[in-house]
Amino acid sequence: MGKKIIIGIILAVGIFHIAWYAGSRIYQNPKLPDDKVLREYQDKMIKQMKMNVDRSVMEETYINANGNRLHLIITATGKNAPTLVFIPGTSVYAKVFAQFGYDMYKQGFNVIGFDPRGHGQSSGPRGNYTINELVDDTLAVMKYTRNRFGDKVALAGSSQGGMTAFYAAARDDSINAVVCHNIANLNGKDNIILSLIRPPQFLVPFCIFIMNIYGNYSFPISLYLDLTKEKFPDGTDAATLIKHDPLAVSWITFRALNSLLRTDMVKPVEKIKVPVMLIHAGKDNIFPQAYVESIYNRLTCKKKYLLLKNAEHLVMTNNVPEIVPPIAAWLKDIMR
């Protein structure tokens, strides 16, 4: 009897893993909605988020980079204008930040927002990426940008995108400047505070080992990030928007989480040469102020800190009128 029970347990565990992996693969490789469905949803989203943008000036195109097809939204001022490349945050894609991009365009910048691999309208398995892969894609977009608009190119990113911009600054000294809404040093120690999953330090190597085994298995983002507290202008929380958005990523792989737990920077924070502007919300529920300031204070490059004391995490969608003028002024000063 005992032997049958053991065999039954082994079979059940095996079937569970097969089903989980199959479900993960199905989720990671969906058929994207057709243009009509996307247009209708995004019209609704722009209205819901109370955006005031002229979509007729926004060009949409694709580039091939690192084995993927990346979706770009380009708002062009002209060949001689400075250019800002924008990286969106966890789950979302460039069009969610259309107001920020449009207002920076009105300030005289070419703006290129792109959907990272596995996000939005870009190719790649949904939610299966690493920070270094996002940096690879960012630098590919910047190469395209320089070829099209010239060498005055800065980089900006929100949340996970801000972290990616920060890591790009550590890798590529040729970037004119980076604007980071949130920064992090993913050393597997201090950054654990950013996640709902907070293993004791002595268990981190074991967690990394397990996540390597389950690398391509997907799990809900809600297990490590609470997005129900993050409200858009109409009161809708980010978790609800992601649930209903046909392009949003609601599950990521353990491979991605592993990268967010531990990814070494190419150079120490103190050695970064690219000018850095940090944007932080005083009431951010995800990135503690003390944590981001501890990293910012280590920077020895040109730097600027913009603190919105009464704002919450979604400053790049909810506080655009407050952040665009100081960002534009700083970038113009750095890039002239």
C-alpha cells in the first residue's frame, strides 16, 4: 500500500509539473489581438487615463534586435533635436506612457518609446526576460535612434524601466544622460525589500538555485508585486488595468524573477559616468525612499534628484505636468 501511495504522489507531482509547464508555454506564446481590437482598447485606455495627446504625430514601427522584433512609437521633432528613448515598467508597454512622451515632444525632443521583448506588441515569450536582455534591447533601440536622429540621445525609464536605464548607464558611457524613475542595485541583498517575496539572506542562494530549475515556468506577478495600491487618474488600480489589457503581461517566469533578485552591474555605482536624474515619489509603495536615496548618494557623476513628496508610484502617468518641465530643462542643460 505504501509503495502505491508513493507512486501516486510521484505521478501527481509529475502531472502537475507537466500541466504547469504546458500552461506557461501557452501563456508565453499567445496570438496578439488584431489591429481593430487594439485600436478600440487603446482608445478606451487613453480616455480612461485622461490623456491629452495628438496621436496623428505618433509613428509606429518595428526594428529587429537580438532575435526579436521590437515595437517602437516615435514622435519626431526633427533631425537636429535631442532624442529621448523611453523604457516602460513591469507588465506594460510604451503606449501606456503616451502622455509623458507627447509632453516631452512638445518640449522639443524626439521621443522613442519601445515595448521591451515579451511586452506589448514586441515579439518574444510573454514575461520571459532578464535585466541584461532588456539592456541589450535598449542599446539596440539607441543605435537605431542615433542612426536616425544623431548622437544627442538620452534614456529614461519608469520603475523596472528605470532600473534598466540605470543598468544601461553602467554599461554604456556614450549615453548622454539617463532619467530614472526608481533605481536599484540588484545585489540579492538590499533589493529584496522591493518584492513581496523576501527570503532571509541565508536562503537567497537556495532560492536562486530553485529559480534556475524552474526558469521557464510562469507565475502571476501579483505574487511578488502588489499593484492593487497603484491607482491611475480615474481611480482604476494597476492590477485591474493589467488584467483587462490585451497587451499587458500578468505572469512572468522564474528566470525573470531570478534576474530581478540578482543581476550584477557592469561597474560599481560609484564608477558610473553617465549623468543621472532620479525621479522618486515620496509615497511610493514599492520603492522605499531610503533605499533609492542610498544608491543615489553613492553616485559620483553629474546628478539631479527630483522628489515628489506627495505623489505615489505611478508618477510617469499621474504626475506628467509636474515632472516634464524639470526633466526637459535638465536634459537640455546636459545635452547642449
